[in-house]
Amino acid sequence: MNALGIDIGGSAIKGAPVDTRNGKLLAERHRIEVDVGTSPAVMAKAVGALAAHFKWKGPVGVGFPGVIQGGTIWTSANLHPGFIGCDGARLFGKATGCPVAMINDAAAAAIAEMRFGAGKGFMGKALLITLGTGIGTCLAYQGVVVPLELGHFPWKRGKDAEKYCSAAVRDRKELSWDEWGGRLSDFLVELERLLWPEMIVVGGGVSAKHEKFFPHLKVRAALKPARFLNQAGIAGAAMWATEAR
């Protein structure tokens, strides 16, 4: 079955139709620029425009960077605070005219990577992190995906960890790969102490340059770049759209 997968981020929304049997995108992904101040109403229009770009009529999965419960958005750290308490499934369903299933963005990426990507066939404990405006985290074990919010783990001087070592921080502070890799390593080592993953899958657009910072990550778990790179959230959201109905 095919579904439209949409990944909402702090700088853009991206989406494409997906063959959910294998996670492959059926068309070139479409991107619409947004920013952290984009209101729910304007974001809904952008999501509607993305669906219209593909002339889409069918199930839609939307990955959102926050806590999602029953289609409702409960946290929105890197987007407009107006999303908090918003029924995302209803908001985006009205905008697209399609049935919408909401999912945490990191959980969407984990579904794609554990089923068809870097973690395919692995049934042990895996930690997936997505590096972008913030840091998304998700744990997978025995085929079960559990969304987490460890990017908001209190870190240096009490600030959220993602304010210290997200990909956006590297860009904003113009950190070298070894400087940023050292920051990210400190965070991952702490997560290892808490969770003891056997594998860590690193996603987000920056994972395409994993060879530049993986050598600086002093973790004991097996490190793997996301096979879907920054398309994992799109693929996983589409898969969720067909399974959550």
C-alpha cells in the first residue's frame, strides 16, 4: 500500500509518496521552507500545499518533533507553542482532505531504519538519534519502537542537551567536526550509561557526512549511519499511516 509521508522540522517540511512495502520513495521529495515561528494555521497550509503538490488522495502520515499521544501534540520545543494541545491529526487532516496519522518524528525514522534500513534484521536494543534543529531519540527492541525525548535531557549548565550538540548548534557556532563530535560523544556516552544500547543509528541530514564525526564518538555500541539518511522520517511516517488506521 502507498501512503504520503511528511516530516515536519524546524526549518522545513518534507514529504513524498512512499511504497510502504519497502520504504522506497515513489517520487522526488518535495520541500517547503518554514521556521520555528510558523504558526499551526500556516503550517497546516504548508502541509496542504505539499499534499496538493503530489495531487495526493489517500492515507497521510505526519512526523512531528514532539510528544504525540492519540494524534494530539503535547510538546513543541522547537516549533510554535500554539501546537501544544493541538489535535494534529484533525488540523492536518482538514488541510489535506485526507486521513492523517500523527507520529513522533524520531519514532517515524526508527520504524523505517529498523524495518528496511540500518537496523534491518536486528532484534537487540538499538538507540536511534536524529540530528537537526533539535535531537530526536527513540529506542527499538525486539521490533518494538519507543519514542523518547532525550534531546531535552538536562545537560551543560542545566540546558537541554540539544542546545549543546544538535546539528543546528554545530552550524550556528561554526564548530569544527572534532569539536562538535566531542560534544555529541559526551552526550551519547551518558545515554549509553542509562540505556545500554547494542547499536546506535544516527540520522538526520548530517548523517550523510558521518565519516567526519563518527571517529570522535567514543561509544561502545556499534555505530551506524541511517541508511535512509534524512528521508527516514518520510518513509516511517508513511508506514505509520497504513498501520495506525
